[in-house]
Amino acid sequence: MSNRILLIEDEEKIARFTELELVHEGYEVAKAFNGRDGLEAALSGRYDLVLLDVMLPELNGLEVLRRLRRESDMPVIMLTARDAVMDKVSGLDAGADDYITKPFAIEELLARVRVALKKRGGRIFYTNKLTAGPVTVDTDRHEVTCCGQNIDLTHREYELLRVLLENKNIVMDREKLMNQVCGYDYIGETNIIDVYVRYIRSKIDDRFGIHFIHTVRGVGYVIKE
């Protein structure tokens, strides 16, 4: 059975071109041309992946993504002409699995679609709690606590912390972290993992006076028991 892809894109020429290429690769494709219709279609549960433009009428892509993430972990790849670092961070923090800027090479888009679908098919759902010292991540509830107090993390901060805890006492280099947190070999700003680590440290290390995430100079990061 073919994977089903929902393309939410208001530029009809781009939508048609992308649709033809995806169909040629064997995917089933449906289209929506505004955020409200796209969200309704995405929530129907009939699709395996969403290609989502940011600049949409009625509801912008980030709002569509935020509402979708309340009910679904379906893979989402953001499509946008905006390539500023903070735009990428906003999309990833809202729950995007990947981010590609226009104009893009169709081969790159197809490769990222394959990676996102493969990741979804091989995703492991953890049901236990991950702990190190006073920090606990409850993967069932998607909650983080330190010393019994709730920690408010963004989606990407949470994913990074979860990956580090799942690999406790193992030094994780930045490339591995980017692959596991974002689902692809990140092309662009190479310090994005460092940025997320700083955010987590400000919310845990600085707040509770602990040294939780350790830097391994020239390599990456590790959480030690």
C-alpha cells in the first residue's frame, strides 16, 4: 500500500509540480490550499506525512502544526521561503520533523520524505520513565520534573533531553543528536544543538544549581548518572 501524503500549499503551481513528482515516486497525494482546510484534512487520520507551507491563508503553517501536535505525532515537513534561523527554530520547536526552504531541489525533498517516513515506521514508543539524578522524563505524559517540580520545555528541548537520557553515560556527538532529534542530517547552522542545550541548562542547571548536561569538548554532550 502506498504512503499517503497531504500537501498543504497555497501556491497552486508549486503544489501541482510537487504533487506530480510525489505521484511519480509512488505516493498517494492530496492537496489543501489553506491552513484551515489543511488542518481538518490532517486530523482525519488518513495520511502518513504532511508537507506544510508556513505562509498560508486563514491559518498559518505554524498554527496548523501546533494544533495538529495536540492530537497527532504524524511526521510534518515544513516548506517555506523563509530561511532565517529563528524561523527554523520556531518550526522545530512547534513539532516539525524537518524543514526545507524554497526553492528546493525535488531530489532533496524526496530524500527527506523517505527519511521522515522511515523514522515513523521504525519509531520506538517508550513507556517507562527516564531518570538521572533529580531529573525525570515521563514519556507517557510528556512531562519533565526536577526535584519534584515541573519543567516547561519546548518540543525540541524535550526531544533532546529524552535522547540524552536514553543514552545516559554515552557521549553523543552533535551529528547523532541532530539526526535523532530532528530526523535528518541538518544542513545549515551547526550550533543549533548547542542553542537547545543552553536553553535546557537555563531551565534545569541554573534553576536548581546542578551540573546535569556535561560538555565533552570537541565532541558533544553526555548525561552522567
